[in-house]
Amino acid sequence: MDLNQIVSEIEVGKAEEIEQLLQQYNRENGRTFTFEQKEEALRTKLCQGILTVLRRQVPSSCQKTCLETLRIMSRDKRVLSPVATREGMLVLSALARLNPREDQEHNQNGLQEDSLSEEEERVVVEALKSQQVSVDVQLADALCVKLHGAHTWHHEVGLFTLRLIFLLSALRPDLRTCLRKDWQAVTLLTKMLEHTLDINWVGPYEAGRPDPQALPIPAESNERIMEALKALFNLTLQDPNAEDEHQFRVIAGLLRHLLMLKTETTEKTEEVHSHAVNLLNNLPVPCLNVLIELPVQGGSESHNGKNLEAVQVLLDFMEKRIDRGSNYKEGLTPVLCLLTEASRYHREIRRYIKAQVLPPLKNVKVKPEVGNTIRNKLVRLMTHVDMGVKHSAAEFLFVLCKESVASLLKYTGYGNAAGLLMARGLLAGGRGETQYSEGEDSDTEEYKSPFKNHNGCDEEPRPNPIEEMTEEQKEYEAEKLVKIIYEMRR
């Protein structure tokens, strides 16, 4: 379709004619993702023209068609310069009702925010690339005001509002403090999650046990939950203050409840649990005791009354990520880091995880990296090519061994642990810097003594291959070795 005709019509045409032309353009380019560079200037003019139309009093159907055209054009970021201006953002913000004062009036009057269309929000998302303009038009303030009406949201309204908060907090780190302190974004997002998950608090930080017969989390609710968790992740990246401890403990209790729930598919359950793990990593380590201290529900006597169900979910999640065999850096290291820090500072968590990961050795004749137990899998990761994955796996096992070199070598072997020990300056033995309680996790006499070699197992002595050779055979093998060394030097 001729872009010159559309641009000319937009300048002088009526709303009905403009709408018809843009509808035709949308049908022709709905599945177009690569545009010709020679028409870039015309598409920029079209973008500016559409914003001019949106400033007028035109029917809502024409507004929606214009926004659909902008969404298609947003696939070519080079033509969005008219949108990424103060005037352009003000137009889109007004259409999306992202005006703080207007939102306050709507909320006070009890009006439902159901006019926010998907097209409007998607275009605003693209326009956020102009970060300073977003600040100038007070977009963050308006989004937080909109959070007050989260219980009245339609799905699309809530989803894209949360995406905007996530994107703004990601692109503008300097706004995170304002979002947390001035606009109470963390508190508002937490309340939105409580409402979505229908949480019933039975204690200060303890949610009621989910009904075993309850239906899985609906797909739409799960989408909003994940977007809220992503936004909270950005907002909790900075060092927490003492006054934030209560809020962080509430989040930890909420995440524990979420870990015990299922969604409609296994993949989505794993995805939402992944976001929960990322957020748990941002919380202060002392707050993680909320995961295991459930005064109302109670726990196991064998674990001093602690409830380790959530820890078991995290262990199962970690093993699934190991078995996946790919994307270890993003998929596995967060949960490894979380379990490492939780084990370092919470004795009951460490004892429980060690019982699962490093149970008493039964077969000391097999190398520690051979087999399908979770210990074998983690030991194999200690020699992974990715340094981050390698270090995370080694540090996790080291903490489970209370940072005792002798204990680590017993479970992993010297070769697998050499990298960690060299980095820690512990190649000669000893302990790490963290102080752990004594008199627990004792070893049986069966395998308390060190192995005869550095492989982490007691192997049968191998026969000497040259003992039964004749002198002529020895001389022949020596000549072969000399030739190989000579060729390597060339």
C-alpha cells in the first residue's frame, strides 16, 4: 500500500477515511517484521501523523486502529522517534489513563479501569525506550496509583501495567528508590499478589496451607504473578534497609506459599518457581527462616519442629534444572546460590539438604562423579566449562560440608575440588571462614578415614603394565615415546 497516500490522507482526511486506510495497512502488514529501509522517512512521518490524529476527538474505533498501526510500526525501532518525545508520551499516557490525578479521581469514584487496550499498553512499552521522557511525564507515579485498583483489573489492564512497572524499573535504576519509598510500589505489588493468590494469613508471616483439592493457578493469574515477581525483583535489587525487614518477611512467606502451588502446566509451574527463586535471592538471608518456621502448621520433630517442605521443592527444582543439561548459568546458578546462602546461615536447612544431597557413603569403590544421584550430578558440575556454574556447584557442596576441606574431599575427590580449594587458598587443607556448630553431621567409622588416593574412592590397585614386558618390549615403547616427544617439539 502506498504510504504517501496514507500520510497525505492523515493530514487532511476525516476520521472514517483515515481509519479505513489504516485498517488496510494493518491487514497487509500484520505479519511483517522486516521493513524496507528506503521507506523509513515515510514511516516516521506516518508515526507523527498518527499521533496528531490521536490528539483529536476521534471515535474509539479509530483510536484503536491507529494504535494497532503504531504497534506494527514499533517492530522497526528507528521510526519511533516521534513517540519517544514528551508530547508523544503524553498522548499515549492520556489514552492509557496513566495520569496520576485522573487515576486518583477514578479510584475515588470507584470506576473500573477497563478501557485500557492491549494496543495502547504495547505502544507505551515501546515508547519507554525514551527513559527520561517517561520520568518527565510522571509515568511511574501514575502506574503506582493504578496499582491501588488491582482488584478491579481486567487481565490485559493488569498484565501491561505490571510490565510497564517492570520495564521502567529495569531501564531507570535511579527510580527504584522512589518507587519503593515514595510510591510504596513494593507494598502495592505484594498486596496485588496476596489478592491474586487468595492468601489467608494464619500467622505474622505464615500463609494458610493450600487446599490439596484446589484447582491449579489459572493461566491469566499466573501471567500477572510472574510480571509482579519480575517487577519486585528489580525493586529489591538495592541493599535493603532495616525498616524493610517486615516487608521482606511478608514477601518470603508469600513466596513460600507460591512454591507449594501448581499451575495448569508443568512448564509454567517451573517458570513461576524460577521467578520466585530469583526474588528470594534478593531478600536478606535472615528473612529466609520464614520458609521453614511455621508455628501454626508445625513441622517435623526430627528437624526441631521446622517445616522443610519448601526446601524440598527448591531441591527438586534444582535437580530438574541440572537434568535439563543446558542454560545452566541463568537456569541453575540462582537456585544454587539461594540454597548455598540458606545453608550457610540456617542450620536446619543445611542439615536437611545435606541428608538429601550428601547422604552417608555406601559404595566407596565408585568415583564421586559416576552415577545418577544428585551428588554425582553436582560433582560433575564442579568441572564445568562455565566458571560461574563450576564455582556455584563447588561452593554449594563446600557449605554442606561446613567448609571442611577433609569432608569435601571425601565426597568429591581432590581433583574435582582443586579449583575451589585453590581459589580459597586451602589446597593444604583446613576450613573456611564461616563458623558452624559442632557435634552434628558426624560420619560413621566405615568411611571416616581418608581414601588411599585423591579420586574420592577406594580403587583396586592397578597392575603395573611394564612388569611382564621383556627388555626388548620396554626398549620399543621407550623409542615410541621419544618419537612422540620429538614430534611435539617440532
